[in-house]
Amino acid sequence: MLDGADTVLAAGESRLARYREGASMTDVHAPRPHLHPVRSLSGTRITAALPADRRHHHGLSIALPDVAGTNFWGGRTYVPGEGMRVLGDHGRQVRLSTEIAEGCPGRLVERVEWRGRVGEVLLDEERTLDGELLDGDAGWALRWSSELTARRALTISNPAEDSGSVPGYGGIFWRFAPADEHRVASSLGTGEVVHGSRSPWLVVAARHGVAWTTVVLVQDRGRPWFVRTTPYLGAGPAVASGRPIELGEGHPLAVRLAAVVLDGLHSPSAVAERWYPFGARLLAES
């Protein structure tokens, strides 16, 4: 449903996610539409926006650190020999249109322009967000599908990788809310092994008080997962990790992610057997 400039995904009286335009964000944060707050079906908030440690993190969004020299991630940019610096090289994502798909009340379709540091359009995006409830009140699922098309020949890269100490990031990224306890796992195992893995799924479980929420993230491109558990909790498949992506004029780049939001603590084996196949089907249907 529409609520002013925002769109709200709701289940009965429960508001599961608010999709914000982001136009009023400060330039240094690379303004962009984003989902925040996102909540579990039981009402636990599971995203953070404008956190003190990374003010440019905004719930769940798509953000890239370098598109033809423009920073669409926000915050600082890596400069060889100087480290991370604020350069004033930030772009913004500008919403052109948003509509709820006819006959699909849980589907939002949006057109977005990615405008560079001087206002030139670098990428045209068609974005689709789908939400649906799971059977038996187990939770709900979200699918984010973006197709980015280059207005001209350009390069998408991650300059931070040149530092030799910061692994790749950039893509659909989930900044999780602070938790009293958390656990991460993938098809390769638990803990630090998840960072940089190309597992088809990643599970992030967080405890707030006595209540656990399990979020299963599913990808279909085999990209490496960027995962942080300290000093903050955040994750997403990295689009341009390892080597730059060269896009010719008019060439598309698909970026997609499914998330299954479950109440309770679910084991990695249960995720692999039940929830990963469900998320994979969601992506296959997009």
C-alpha cells in the first residue's frame, strides 16, 4: 500500500517493510531508495539505517562503490597511497516511477536512474520487489530483482580491493539491526568461512532479547558473499568483487536476491533442506 512517498508491505495489521524514496538523504550517503524498517512477522526490527558506525548504510538497498568513477555506496572512497577519503564523488539513485503491479498487491515495480556526480545518467534500472507470506505463519519472503542497463560504455569496480585489506563489497546489501547474539552460516560451514564464499545461500540468525529471527539470503549468480559480523552485522553478494565489470552501451547487468525471513532459530541443515530450495524457486520465477 502507498503511504505518502513511501510504499508499505503489510500483512493484516503488521507492517513488514517500508520502502523509502531516499531523496532527502545527504549527498555523502549516496541517496537511494531503500527498505527500512524491515520486520519479522512477529514484529522484530531487523534492519538498521544511518547507524553511527556507517552513516551511509540504509537498511536493505542496492549500492555500488564505483560506477565510472562515481561512488553510489556512500561514505569514503579508497585512494591509492592515501587510504579511505571523502571525495565528494557521490551519485544518487533517482526514482522515476513506482507502481504496484496490477493483480499482484505484493509486487512493486520501479524505474530508477543512477545519476553520476555531475548529474549525468550512468545506469537505467528496472527494479521489482516482491513480498509474500509463508504457509503456517512461518514468516515471509522478499525478492529483489534489479536490471541495470548502461547508458554508455562504463566500468563497475571496487577500488577498496586495491588496498589489499578490504574484500569486495557492493550490490544488494542488508545492514542488520544490532542484536544481542548472532550466528552466520553457509553451505560451506559456519563463522568466518562464509565471508568471500560463493555459496548459493547464506543464513544470518539474530537474537533480540529472547526472540530469534533467521534470515536466509539466496543468490543465483555465484557471487562472493561480503559478510561483516563486527563491528556491525551486514551481508550481501558482491557484484564487482575480484575484477571490474565492463558494460557496453545498452548492455544489462542482473542483480537479484531472495530473502526468507523466519521467526525462531533455524539450523543450517533445515535451511539447506527447506528454505534454500524455496528461495531458489523464488529467483527462478523472477
